[in-house]
Amino acid sequence: MTKGPITSGLFRFAVPLMIGNLLQQFYNIADTWIVGRFLGADALAAVGSSYTLMVFLTSILLGLCMGSGAVCSIHFGGKDAGRLKSCIFVSFVLIAGVALVLNFAVYAGLGGIIGLLRVPEAVAPLMRDYLWVIFSGIMASFFYNYFACLLRAVGNSVTPLVFLGISAVLNIVLDLWFVNGLSLGVEGAAAATVLSQYVSGIGIMGYTFLCCPQLRLHKEDLKWRAGTLKEIMGMSFLTCVQQSVMNLGILLVQGLVNSFGTVVMAAFAVAVKIDSFAYMPVQDFGNAFSTYVAQNYGAGREDRIRKGIRSALVSIFLFCLCISFAVCLFARPLMTVFVSGEETDIIDVGVHYLRIEGACYIGIGVLFLLYGYYRAVRRPGMSVVLTVVSLGTRVALAYALSAVPWIGVTGIWVSVPIGWALADITGVWYYCRKYRKRETDIFDVQP
């Protein structure tokens, strides 16, 4: 990514990422559709709330994987094979340990987690059953995300897509069999997801070790180097904090949503899936942009970074304009894909949410570019600042506005685009003030 056409190169790398994450959304969309159609509103509310929790937990591992992937990408761009392999070994051991501790902690604190989320009594037993099974997939999530980030760091975005595609199809088949065929309820939906995750996780791990000699570790690479750990933690810790803060804010909002009852919970569960599915491509484009910037940063190609920024902004603007129009126009039909047409209250709440969020996707699109840029140039702390601005605004406004009787749940919805806008303004202002005027300072920091 350090040479050749910029825009077409970005899209060649980004499109497999986009397709892959859209497929990954099918894990939860399949659960939502099948549970909503076959098990009813209470089960749908339970699975929806569990999804928000799992996104938060997975974000901790994903942040670490993305951070270590950025370091690997910098060393790959700088053609430093020794530091690349050292980074692979140290980061794998580090993140695997975190995943094991996290897995133990969530099982130990399951009851407290459900209480913290303010889950209604009718939904709590179903949520407990679902979580007990779905938590067993945390290690599978680690395997897939670690090796997917590693392969993307060296420019391979197609292989993660292949394994994810196989897993997504398997998930849908198992979902239908376990829930509708074997009548296993929400536990069946969770088991289908976990089994599918292990297929993709173990599969991509095996592929990396067997088919990628430049990433294969040898005995001399299996050394715990304090310098490598410091480098990884400097990038990964703040990226992890950024991802965790972002999803912790969403989790806090989920607790507020739950306080409005099962109808709002079910509507939110469906609408969030549609929302995530809609803007997922811009998130993946931001990740592709981050890899592009990181490799050119490692190679000292300041000129390509500048050109890449302009190209990425134009691309994000055009995509968000199209997807915003589509979501606002088709909000009701999209809701009825997951919810029976007789559930008019759930559909109306979901449509209201989608039309507010959908009109403002340009805000989240620019924010993902800012996240990717600051992570790639070794300024992950700025990504944390932007996340705090975005999510802090969202949480504070959601609780404040929803408490006003004539605003109610609408206050939760409008707080989201306001948070995006404030974070965008902060990130662009910081870039213009600190970087654009002295861009060469960035390249004074040795990769």
C-alpha cells in the first residue's frame, strides 16, 4: 500500500473488509431474525441486550488486536521482519491471557451483570440462559480477530473474508436447526453462534501458520522482549481503552433503554442491528485507511498520506449520503424483516430510531477515519479523546433528555448524532492545529 494508485488501492483492500464484517453481522442478525420470528418479543429483547454486552466484551479484545495489528503494519511497511515476528509472539501471548481472564470474570459476575443492565424480570432468565452459552465463544472471538488483524496488517484482507463467509453460512444453518428444528430456544441460538465462531477462529489461525511463511514463528522468535511489550502496550492499550469506552457508553445506554420496557428493548435490539449493518462499511473503510496510513507512515511516505486523506473523505461522504437516504426511506420495511407486522408498537419505535440515526451517518463515517488516522500515526490517545467526547456526550444527553416527559426515549436517539458531530469537530480541529501545520513532526517519531 506504499505505492500505486491510492483510491483504487484503498478500495481493493477495504471491500473484502466490508464484505467480511457484513457477513459477521449475520451472526447476530440471524439470531435476531430467527429469535424474533420463532421465540417472541421477550426472547428477542434478551438476545438484543446480550448482543450489546458481547460487543462491549469483544471490543476489549478487538482493541488490543487492532493496536497490535497497527504495530505489525508499521514494521511490515518498514520491512523489519525481526521486529514484526517479535510483535506477533508477544502480542499473541498478551491478548490470549487477557481473553482467558475476561472469560473467567464474566462467568463469575453473570448475576451482577444482568442486574446492572436493569433487565426486566420476564426477560432476565432468558438472558441468563443465552449468556451462559455465548460467553464460551470469547476465546473463539479472540482467535478470529487476532489473526484477521494480523493478516490485514500485511495487506491480506481476503483470507479473513473467506473464513468468515464459511462461518456465517454455518451459523444460519445451525440457528435454524437448533432453534426451529430442535426447539433449543435461546440456548440453541447462542450455541449456533459459538460453534460458528470457533470454525472461523481455528480455521484462520491454522491458515496463518501453515500458509504465511513471513508470519510463521521459529524458536528464536519465541522470546519475551520488554521493548516489544512496551511498544505494543503503547499502541494497544489506548486502542483497547478507546474501543472499550465506546462500547461501555453503548452498554450504559442499553441499561437506560431497558428501563423503558420490553417494547423499546425489542425495537432497539432490531434497529441497532440494522444501524450497525448500514454503517459497518464505513467502519471497515476506516480500518483499511488506518492500515494504508500505517504502512506509509512506516515507509516515511508523507505525500501519500496527504493524498489518501483527501481520497478517503470524498469516498466516505458519497457512501454515507447514499446509505442515509436508503435507511431513512426503507426504515419500516427493514423493521418488518425481523418483526411481525402485527407488532406495530415495536416497529414504530424502531422506525423512529432509524430515521434519526440514518440521517446522520456522515458523522460516524468521518469519526471512523479520524480513529484510523490517529491510530496509524502512533497517536492512539487522541482516538480515546474522540471516543470520550462522542460517548460522553451521548450518555449524558441520553439520561438528561430521556428524563424530560415530553421528550422521553427520543432523547436517547438524538444524543447519538450530536455526540458524533462534537467528536468530528474536535478531531478535525486538532488535526488542523497540531498536524497540518507541522506534518513533518509526525515523521520525526521513529516506527
